[in-house]
Amino acid sequence: MEFLTEAHRLSQRRACELLQTRRSWLRYTPREDPNQLLREAIQQLAAKRPRLGYRQICARLRRGGWSVNHKRVWRLYKAMGLNLRVKLRRRLQRQHRPMQQWSAPNQEWCLDFMHDSLSNGRRIRILTVLDSCTRECLATEVASSLSGVRVTRILQGIMAQRGKPQVLRSDNGPEFTCGHYRQWCEQQGIRADYIQPGKPMQNARIESFNGRLRDECLNSSWFYNLAHARLHISSWRDDYNRERPHSALGGLTPLEFAAALTSTCSSLAEPLKSVLQG
């Protein structure tokens, strides 16, 4: 356009007529991207936690003070190439059986084992313990081997901090069916509840948690030694309990839900206590 106006001494109007374009095209200045700050916030969250989906990112943005629609987050998330590839699996059609709902902490703890490897190929085991009501991860014990005696010692340490559970739900692994574990449960007055063999969905809460741990931590990390694995997994566990919104808890984190549940139980207990004393 400048070549036409200067070399051929044409006005902008005449030059635009020859090019069949509008003069507003010459004066147009691109506006700033209104989503620039939101893009940067999404990028920071995705860089910190690469395996977070757009729903988790949207929930964390809202907790950080952003007033944003999930569809807008999805549009930007996908445009930035951050969307995760999800492999769909074939599922058998089974009759749905709702799981038992718990109303207070320490009514049921569910336990399970996971496996992973260090950078030198050494295998490690991870014991995960979850409160079925609050979804709090109570322990992620990492070791090269975990016996039934070690399992009861870990549970004893958790009980010293938060009290005794009524039920311990697990599969039929040797650590949970050995004589020491069963005898310890009987001495503590805890019911050991076992799922049916080959039906892990009867312990679906811990299976779902293990899936998050596998996807967001184990599969995206490279552990140099046992101490590094313990530190990294413990850090992820702390983030899960304190920062990760849970859809089954109404968007609250496990610790927030536990605190709200405790305060509600306390407020209900005070009137009952006064009635009993009166």
C-alpha cells in the first residue's frame, strides 16, 4: 500500500479502490488479547501439574479468585494444546450397586498396595490408606517390602493421631489376610472387611485414588532412590489433601470437607449435650 501511494502518487482512497479493500483496514490496530492473563494462569497450573485436566484447572482457578466459566477454560486449554489424551476402555455392562455412604470420619478406612520402580530398576511398593468419608489420604508408605507387621505399625501410627476406625476395607492380599493382621484387628476391636476376589470395584474409592496417584505422580516422575520417591509422593499427597478440589465433596478439598464436617458435628452435639445434662 505504501508503494502505491508513494511511487504512483495515489491517495489512500484511490489505492484502496484499486485493491478493492476498505480504508479501515489501513487504520486497524489489533486489540490486546482479553484472555492473556487467563492463558498465563492456565499455563502455570499446567506446568506445575501436567496431568491435571481442564476441570481440575478450572476448579483451582476459581479457588484462586478467578470468576471464569468452565467452557471458556476448556476452549483456551484445548487451543493451547494442553488437553490430555484419554484412552477409552471397553467396559462390561454390570448392574449398578451403590456403595455405602459414610457420614463421619474414621467409620471406614480403605487400604491397597501399588507398585513402581526406581531409576535403577529396583521395585518399590506403596501402601495407600484413605478415609472413605472425607477422602483424606492418611498414608502413602513407600518401601521395598511391606509385611503385615509393617502394615499394622503404620495403622497404629495413624490411629495415634486421629483415632480408631470402625472398619478396615481391603482386598485379599497376603499382608491383609495373614494371622498377625487379623489378630491385631481383633485386639483393636476393628472389623476387617474384605472384597470379593477379582472385584476391585468393591473398593472403588481407593482404586480411584490410586488412579490419580498413578497418573499425576508416578507416571510423570523419575525416582532416583527410595528417599526421593518418599519425598515426591509425600509432597503429592499433601497437595491432594490441601489443594486438590474433589468433585464428590462438592468442590472442596479433603481437609476442607473434614473441617466442615467436624464443625457441623460439633454444632449438632452441643444442643444434644445440653438436653442430656438438663
